[in-house]
Amino acid sequence: MQAEIVPDSERVPDSQYGGLVGRLPPTLRGLALLARFDRPIGWWLLFWPGAWGIALAGAAVARWDLILWFLLGSIAMRGAGCVFNDIVDRDLDAQVARTRARPIPSGLVSIRLAWVWLVALCLVGLVVLLQLTPFAAVVALASLAPVAAYPFMKRITWWPQAWLGLVFSWALLVGWSDIAGQLSAPMWLLYAGSIAWVIGYDTIYALQDREDDAMIGVRSSALRMGRHVKGGVATFYGVALAFWAGAFWLMRPDPLVIATLLPIALHLGWQVVTLRPDDGAGALARFRSNRFAGLLMFLACMVVGTSL
């Protein structure tokens, strides 16, 4: 087995480092870590909104192939986004305990190789793009500007999580537009709810970095909310559920469709009730649990979408 890049004491806490990634040669391992292949939670969170859009539009079964293409695209484009983010943030990452062992600040991957890797991942995204209808492809390409701007948001606003919500929910617009051929009201409500959901879970994630972020001047919603962070997360989750209920109601004005949101409402409620802002490990566990929340929402969208 190859030697580890960093000792256990300096490894990024949310890395699932074992398995294949841990056995790769150093350079390949560095590229895998740069694209966060050791942390699959990120691509699941990017993937689920796209799957919701397909499901609520009524094509969860008929277009299962498109859902798989979205999963591949989520892995590639989340990786590309992480590479670009680490290129931009390499100086900041070197100052934060949780991120100083990342491949670029640690010197494992050069800036030039990182740019080559970014292009390669984008080419995989291009293959996925070619599977879309022309209209959906245009919607997908429109995401490039907000994606490129995201790494700079933490330097200029206390709410970079809101911008992340715009970016991480964009696949929903693409999935819906590919099936429906238009951008309609239920989609926008579903999208708005997804943005609120992202703000909530990424605020939980940002709790791990509050001390380091405050020290180096990086802004986040977790710092902005201060001692009210628990109530803030609850508020954003509540807003998400309200928007999702509105989207479902527009699709089918029946109280039963609102009941499909009960499982995810209970799960998000559990996150809030059990959240301890000063417990970094606990916050990370609740952040990761949103992979399951995404599945619950997908099932709700599929029930509503296929019942029309």
C-alpha cells in the first residue's frame, strides 16, 4: 500500500480516505483528493436536486437513464468545481487547520497540473451535456458564470452559502427543462426550496471552521448567525419545506401531496433538534445526513410526479 499523503492528525476531518483512493500512487491520489473523490457527499448533494426536477416533471421511471447521466455529471462537475475552488483558495486553505493538507497547499499537486485536471473533468461534463435537449443544454451552460464566481463569495459577503445554493441547485433547472421543455412555476418553487435547504446544511458544515474563518477574515452564514445559528438553520429548513409544499400544490392541489413531505420534514427537524453548534463532529454527521434527506425528497417528488 502507498504511504499516506498526510498523517492522521492533519487529514481533512470529513475525508472518507480509505479504500481505492488511499491505495492510489501519490500523484493520482492527490488528483482524486483534489476532486474530492474521497468525499462523495458533495456529489450526492449536487445530484439530488437534478433528480428532483426529473422526478417532479413525471419522468423518474421513463428517464432513468437521464438520472444516471446526471449522477455522472454531478461527480465530474463537483470535482471540477472543487479543483477550481482550491486553485482560487490555495492561500486561504494554507491558513486553515482543516484545509492545509489539501493537495495544492501541501504541494502534492502543482497549479499547472490542477488546471489540466480541471479541463479533463470539464470534458466529462461536456459528454453529459451532449445527452441533453438543446434547451436544457443552454440552461446548463448558464450555470458557468455563478459557478466561477462562487469561490470569491466568501471574501465579499457573509452569505456565501446562499450563492452555493444557487449553484448546487442548478441541476434542478436542467433536469426539469429537459423533461418539461420550459421553466415553469413549480420548478421555480422547487428551486427556491433547494436554495434554502443548501443554506441550511452548508451553515451546519461551516460550523467546523468558525474559529479559523474568523481569524483569517473569511465570512460565512455560521459566523453571521452567531449564537442564533440553530434557529437560523431551522428557519431555512422551514422555508425550504414551504417552497416545496407550494411546488407540489401547483402540480396537484391535494392535501395528500403535502403529506409526502412529512418524512423529510421529520429528518430535517431531527437535524435541528440534535444539532450542537460547538460539536464539530456532530455537525459534520448532520451535514452528511442530507444525502438521505435528498433521497427522501426524491421519493416525494417521484410520488407526486408519477401521480399526475
